[in-house]
Amino acid sequence: MENFIAYNPVNLHFGKNILSSLGKTLKEYGNRVLLVYGKGSVKKSGLYDRIMKDLKAQGFDVCEYGGIKSNPVIEDVDAAAAIGREHQVDVILAVGGGSVIDSSKIISVAIPVPNPGWDFFTGKAKAEKAIPLVAILTLAATGTEMNPFAVVSNHATGQKSAFGSPLTFPKHSFLDPELTLTVPRDYTAFGVADLIAHCFEAWFGIGDTTLTDRFVISIVKEAMEYGPQLMSDLQNYEYREKIMFAATMALNGMTMYGRSTGDWGVHSAGHSLSLLYDVPHGASLTIVYPAWMRHFKDRIENRIVQLGAGLFDETLTAGETINRIEAFFKSLGCPIRLSDLNIPGDHRQPLFESMVHNKVNGGNVKMKEEDYWGLIGLYL
């Protein structure tokens, strides 16, 4: 087991009607609120009107930035930060899924400084102060509601990158599973796949930690049991609740206790699919993960076999384990090849160049350029 420090300061509010304490929570930080949300689902569901009515009734001064994309971009971060700066906001309220909350994390550290948001990703700016962030989660997937990490794209530089700081943990995150009942079938499936992929990234990291391995197996088995049931009954609160809880636990730090690093090579490779073709994040992972395991099978065979035994309660070869995982992703309705998305053109060279440019690599399983070609060949 590797040495580790466990730290997570997020106040997590979980369950039905937990938004009743939202106003009291926001008042802890001030009266001027920057409301950040996505491209329409928050308004279609009625949640936007509900929140605005409550905030105005409680005397909050609200400015807003809407339109965060599902694959968030740095231009939206900079535009929202400018609004926050202009209105001298006291607190940010992020309402949405991972893209909105990730963007708001960078907005929170960008408001106090004149730097563009991308400077935090390149190291030109350091996070020294942050506007407090309160999140309302509407999509169970990324786990961003209980961690400090944010991933944003910069199409001008051809990069998709991650940033994290102790300052970018949300102060409070509100998780009411009822708010996910309107999530459509495809994004529900991508969310289940995303939380499983987060567990796998920890599993293939560095560190021999049996108890943490059991955490990983338990979270993935929960998703594999209730994910298909949810796909058959999208309005079922109990299933939504179980998946939402699993997604948060998958990336709040507990799957990394006793490890010095996860791998994250699959996420790194998947970012190229999102950059080039706007593939939803969860969908990129179901394409890349089986290919990654197949390509590196000889190097990580024992861990794949252990994973199969834990997930399926029987002795399987590495190849059989990979096939079962791929079949599960397919059963959810997720793509397992890039061709499943019907994107025209020859993708080999653009993908290779993007992977080189973004220095795609893993924290444990290192990649060379010949590995890029091997991966691309397996997931086209």
C-alpha cells in the first residue's frame, strides 16, 4: 500500500427535497450570486424557474451565465468569469452536470484575477483565491460534485486538459435524485459508463491496497446491477438514487486510498474523440476502455483477471473479462466502436495527431506512439 492523505471538505446534501436548505447555505457566503447552467435542460425541466423564484424571494442579487456545452470550452469559462468580476459576486451556484460544475470550478479561480482561464491549465496562473462554489447536480456521471478536478477544452490550441486545486472543491453539493429523472436514455447510459470508468482508472493505478480494491469492485457491481434496471425504467427514483450515489463515490477519493496514482490513460485518449468529434465523454470511454485493455492485456493481465473475478464471481481469462465488460457497455446502448457513431471520414491520422499533440499517456501504463496506432486500430 502506498502512503496517502485523505482529504475531502465537500458538504454533500443527498436525498429528496434537499434544495429546501439552498438559500440558507448560500447566505453563508453572501448575497450576490452568479448562476451558471447549461444549454437548456435546466429550463425545460422547470428547475431554473424554481431556483430563480426561490433566490429572488430570499433577496439574492442574481446574475447568470447560461449555455455551457456538454463538452465544456474555455471561452464559456472566460465569459462567465467576466460577468462574475463585473458584478463582484460572492458565490457561484452551478446547476447542471459535470460540464457546468467543471466550468464553474475554473470560473471560481478566474474571477479574482485578470488572467484567462486557460492560464491555470498551462501553469501561467496559480489558484490562490477562489469564489465559493455551491453545486446542484442534475446528471449522475462524473463525480465532480465531490472532488476538485475540472476538464475543459481549448479548441484554439487543440487541447482538452484537467486542472485541480484544493480551492476548487465545491463548498456544498446538493444531490436530489429526482432532478435526474428527466435525463434522457443516452446520457443516463453514458453516466453509468463514466462512473465505472472512473473506478477502472483507479483499479489500474499504482498501489497494492486490498480494501480499496473492494471499494472499487463494490461500486462497479452496484452500477452493473442497477444500471440495466434503470435503463428499463428511467423514471424509477430508487434506481436513480443508487446510480447517483455510486457515481459520487466513484471519484471522491475513496477509490484512491493506498494508491500513489490512478492510470487515466483511457480518459486521456478519450479526450481526443471529444475534441475532434464532440463525442460525449461517457461514450468516448466505452469506445476506448475495451480497446485499451485489449492492447495492453499482456502488461496488465493479472489485474484484468482479478477484476473479472471480482465483478463476475468466477474465474475468467483476461480476454473473457474484457469481452464481458464490452458486452455490458453495449447492453446499455453505449458505443463500443467509433463507427457506431456514424462519423464520416478516415479518422486514423487526425486521431493520431491529436494524441501526439495532447501527449496522451497513463500514470501507470505508459504509452508510446506505436501504442496510439494500436489503440486507434482497435476502436475504429
